[in-house]
Amino acid sequence: MTACLGPLIPGECSDEERAAYESIDHYDAVPPVPEDDALGGCRATFGSADDPQGVVDHYTSAMEAAGWVVDRPYEGRIADDTSTRVGTVFDLAAVNGPMAATVTGTRFDGEPTSWVVLVRRVAQRWP
């Protein structure tokens, strides 16, 4: 028999998740304040006109320094209905013990990048 354990209350940013979020040196001088994510975990958003690659590089270094195992960053195009490129998405994923984190940026041409940082406890399985 296998069981899964997620957040105790869906949408709640637990103390453990908040501590994991706060273990990361965030990009801005004033880190974004995490809120409850609808599916559980701590979610924070911020905007930046800075080079998105610089933000990704910062989070890669900061997360590794805090003990997170960081997956290779992803960069992909955002296209409209005619397959014309209209923007770019940037994504970084990491794990640290039972915690998972993503840093996702969405930049539409001519606009600043909107960033979402999400930290949540991943489901656990046991016999």
C-alpha cells in the first residue's frame, strides 16, 4: 500500500515551507513576501526589467549555496496562434530534501519579466 502526504491544508504555506523559502537569498534587495499558493506551498511574485539570465544565474548560485540541488535552467519561446514568437519563458527547478522549488519568469516582448518563486513540500511515498 502506498500513501501520499502533501500539505495538511491545501493552499497553506507551512512553517517548514516558509523556512525553506527564506533559506534562499532572493534576487531583489527586498525579497518578495511569500503567500499561500492555491495548491499548497509558498508562492511569491515580483517583476524585473533586469536581464532575465542574470536573475536565473542569481537564483542558481543562491540556491546551490543554500544546499539546493539545481536542475539545468530552461529557456523557451512563447508563441501566438500563428507560431510567431511573442516572448520567452525562463524556468529553474531545484530540490532540497523534501522541498522542491521553481523560479519561473515570463517575458513578453517589450515588457519587464514577471517572476514566480514557488517552494513546496513534495509528496512522500512510503510502504
